[in-house]
Amino acid sequence: MTSDSVKLYSLSTCSHCKSTKKLLDECTVQYEFVDVDLLEGDERKAILEDVKKFNPKCSFPTIIIGGKVIVGYKENEIKEALGL
């Protein structure tokens, strides 16, 4: 199991984002997440700039595990990055 930090950029209405959160919960991984669509104004702009640094297409979910970036719900890649 990884000790790397896990950050998830998601949308509250996205089924792939919900599946990613569910997978992380099932793996009992501590993670931070931001539902970008629930933010407004400058806060949303700032987060979108962060997302673009990792994922220029700015699609969701964007998951950062340590230094690894995974775009989309890719269960095997996520588990591998977590060391599961």
C-alpha cells in the first residue's frame, strides 16, 4: 500500500468520478478530492489551472498518486499506483 498522497479532481455528477471515489474508499485509501463543478469564480479558475498542469485536456477524473497522474477511471492502473 502506498504512503504517497492521493488527490482526486472530479465532478459531482460524473459516473467515472463516483466509481473512482468508491474504489479508493473500498481500498481504504486516504485521499483528498475536489468536486470542481461545485466551486465558483476565482476558486474554480485556480483549481482548473492546477488540473491543467497534470492533465492539459482538463478531463475528469484526474487522479494524482504520488508523482503518477491517471486520467479517467482505470481501476488496474489506480490499484497498481497504490501498490495493491
